[in-house]
Amino acid sequence: MQEFSDFLRHRCAYVATAKFKPGKFPEAQKLFEKAVATYKTGFKGAYLFQKPNTDEGIAFIIWDKIDDMEDNRNPIHDQILEEMKHLFAAPPETNFYEVLTEITIPPNPLSP
């Protein structure tokens, strides 16, 4: 049974904004997807956004708690991040945010 305090706990989001070298965004996207595929415990979802017609992007990775991100690091993940380093035009800016509101679309009762 869930405790009431579980409902008061907020998920967190790791947010990275970055500018990539010209034409490198597709390669960065593939590496992002490869890294995210290694996440397990506490991982709740990931989003990668690209500003149209640019090499600028924002990544959101949602975790149950900040510690889950560190707990999911492994040699494969670290290797993927190392492969990604040369794609950045400048170091990415990273931050953690507390997820205060989460709105999802309810399932359609008529869909199979």
C-alpha cells in the first residue's frame, strides 16, 4: 500500500540544453537514444527536442529521484557519453528541476 508521503514526493527532471556542431544533431540524437535505452531503475521517460532548422536541442530525462540517474550509470552509458563529446559546439548547460505538475492524456475507453 502506498503511503500518503509517496504522493507528496515529486519526480525530477534532468534538463540539458546544447548546441551541436553543424550537421551533428542526427548523430547526437542516435547516441541520446542509445544512452537512454540503458536506463532502468527510476527512469520515467525522456524527450529530445530540436529547434527547427538549427543544431540546438534540449533533452529532458524524467526520474523518480535524482539519485536514480547516478544509479543508472554504467560503462556502456559512459562510453556513449564519451562518443557524444566531440559533437558539441560548446559544453551543454545542465540542471535538475522538480516536476511539480504532470498532465497526461487519459486512455480512450473506446480504443481497442
